[in-house]
Amino acid sequence: MIFHPSMVILIPAVLLGFYAQYKVRNAYKKYSQVGNAKQINGKDAAIFLLQQNGLTDVAVEEVPGELSDHYDPRDKTVRLSPGNYRGASLAAVSIAAHEVGHAIQHAKSYKPLEIRAAILPVASIGSSLAFPLLLAGFFLQISSLVSIGIAFFAAAVIFQVVTLPVEFDASNRAMKQLAGYGMLSQDEVGGAKKVLNAAAMTYVAATIMAVSQLLQFLMMAGDE
């Protein structure tokens, strides 16, 4: 199993993953040092956009870590990392608007978001159980364990695939909001897009990696 030839298909996905991480960190580092013309920090930008969309029941909180920004639909909270919560950079405003985009999706019952939320419990279980089952199945040569492991992993892959439209749509909403309410000048729009596009690339890379691993497991199972 360790040296199965099918592992070759993972190489492009791994390289893309490294490249995506490089791009997002490079873009974030660059534009986190560029102040936005309005001199508004991520917290205030998020609050303003939430209010403009009538989402007065959504909170904005600071969360530890770097690039740990996210929207939690369970308690309707936009959580921003310290640099984006307090910073008045172009990156901070862009990322805050992206997370608000998720809050807008939630409020408007955006179908892909609802599908992702529905399969999250199964995907979480699948991602935690898939590898132990696959390892046990391949080493012990128990085909039923391999099949169950692949099924669990497939659930995690479906979650990754559904995540793509959710993230791209949130970024599109963010750009429309930032431009529509005049929070970015025409000169700043390009930088904001670079930040959000780089972040989106990490999700694309993760999805390609997950699909590649699933194909690898299917090829390995076919050789059993």
C-alpha cells in the first residue's frame, strides 16, 4: 500500500496545494500592508455590510490565529482573525466582506450552503474514520473494510466539492458589496480580487487533492 503506483496521481495535487498556500499567503502579506482608502477596519466593515443587508442578528467577533476567519451559521457569528478584525488594510476589508457574504448566503437560504451544512456531520465522521478503515482493510486484505472506508471518504470528497460554489459565491457577493456601497475605490478593486481569488484557489487545490485521493483508493481497491 505504501508504494502503490497509483500514488503518482497525487503529485500534481500536492504541488498545486503548495502553490495555492504560497499564493494566498503572499497575497495576504502584500495587501495586509496596504491601507484601504476609507481607513475602515475589518470589524467595522463587517458590521456596516451586515447592517446594510438587514442582518442585525449576526455578531462580529475576534478569533485567535492567522487567516482563521470564518462565518459560523450555528450562532450567526462572523469571526475575524486579529489582523483582519482590527486592521484597516485592503486584505482585512476584503476578507471581512467575504465572511459577510457567507452570512448573506445563510440569510437567503443559499442552496449549496444548506447542502454543505446537511452533509457536514456525515463528512466529519467520514474524514475521521476513512483512513483507519482503509489502512485496516488494505493491510488485513478485508475488502469490506476497504469499501466502507472508500464510502466514508467519498462523503468527505462530496463536502469539498460542494464547498467550491459556496466559497466562490461568497467572494462574488463580497466584491459586489464592497463596490456597491463605495467601500473600495476603483483602484482598490483589483487588489481585493487578488486576495479573494488566492483564497479561493486553496479550496480548489483541496478539492483536487481529495478527488485524487479517492481515485487512488479506488485504483488500489481494484488491485485487491
